[in-house]
Amino acid sequence: MNDATSPRQEKSKPAGALIGLLAACLVLAIVIIVLGVRVHNLNAQLPDSQAQLANAKAETAQAQTELGNAKAASAELQTQLDKAKAASTELQTQLDKAKSQQADLKSQLDKAKADKARSAELQEQLVKAKAQSADLQNQLNQAAAGSSQLQTQLDQAKSQSLDLQSRLQKAESDLAKLQPMVLKARIMPVTTSFESSSWGSSFSTHNGYTLRINNLNPQPLKVDVTVTGAGKTRTQSNIIEVGATVNVEKLASGESVVIASEGYNPVHLTVQ
């Protein structure tokens, strides 16, 4: 009876192995499709993210230039305002002196009323002093108006400086937000796996690993593979078609493998 059941068990083993292999292939195909869709979406977002990043950098540079110009204009207006205030103080001093002279002349005029000639002379000096006082008062009013205008311009320059500072901070914030998206889009669209393998002749057989690199990119992908180990380095370059796989054979445990492709971050692996 054992002889009858043994062939049946032997027949069922290949069938079970075939079903397991088909299930593994189905899972791998689903994973490849999902990763391919994600990579395609990231590649589609990359030009837009790079354009936004370039715009954010341009706006940052422009905001910094405008901020520097606004600060220079603000400093120039502050200097003019200080000069205007100094001139206003000088005119006020001259006006005070003129008023003092006017009061002195008025006193002399009162004392010299008996002397008509002296009175006429003093009266003429008094008129001139009044005219000079009025002129100085007018200059003082003009200086005050100029000072007020310069103060207004200074306030406007400070407001513009604050606005430019706000724009600069926003541009730097947008730049910081876009940077992770650009870095994420540089992930190489491949999957990798190691498989045990052997090579050599019937007299000398070596056991090791084979690296399988699968292209998830919606277009052919050129990769450069560098293998380093046991004091030696070897390289190979391949163009992987869409959905295809390239093999890196004769790998020993512990060797380092670097997969590089233009426009993407390199992939670092250790054979195990």
C-alpha cells in the first residue's frame, strides 16, 4: 500500500511547487505595477516641483535685492532727516537771536523817542529786524515741512522694508517646502533582490549570489553597477528596458554594490 501512495505524493509535489511559483510571480507583478505607478507619478511631479523651486529661488534673490535697496534708501532718508533737523535747530537759534534783537531795538526806540533822528533810524532798524524775523520764521516753517516730508518717506521706506522682509521669509519657506519633494523624486525607480547561484566547471564550482535589478521606470533606464570586495573592484553598465531585469552575477557574500543612474540618488547594497 505504501508503494501505491508514494507515486501520488511525488506527483503532487511538482504541482504544489508550480502553484507556489505562480503565486510568487503574481505578487511580484502586483508589486512592480504599484511601484511603477508611484515612480511615474513622482516623475510627473518632478518638473513642476523643479519649476516651483526655481521660481522660489528667483523670488528669494529678487526680494533680497529689493530689501538691500530699501535699506540703502532708508539710510539715505535718515541722513537727510538728520540734516534737516540740524538746519531747523540752527534756524530756530537765529530766530531767537532776531527776536532778542527786536526786543532790544524796541527798548532803544522807547528810550530815543525824544530824538527824532535817532528814533527814525531805530524805527528803520526795527522794520528790518521784523522783516528778517519773518524771513527766518518762513525758513523755519519750510524746514519743518521738509522734515515732515522726509519723515513720511522714511516711514514708507521702513514699511517697504518690512514687506520685502516678509516676502523673503515666505520665499524661503516655500523653498524649504519644495526641497523634500525634489529629493523624494530622485529615488531610483528600480527593485533589487539577491538569489543564490553557482558557477564554474565540473572540476571547480563556486557558490555565491546573483543580483537582479528590475526597471520600474516607464522608459529605458541606464545603470552603472560597481562591485567592491576582497581588494578588487569591477563595474558593468546596462540599459534596462521598461519592465525588464538585468543580472549582476558572481557576487560573494559581504561585497558592496553601488547602482548609479543619472538624475537619481545611488542605491547602496551589501551582498548577503
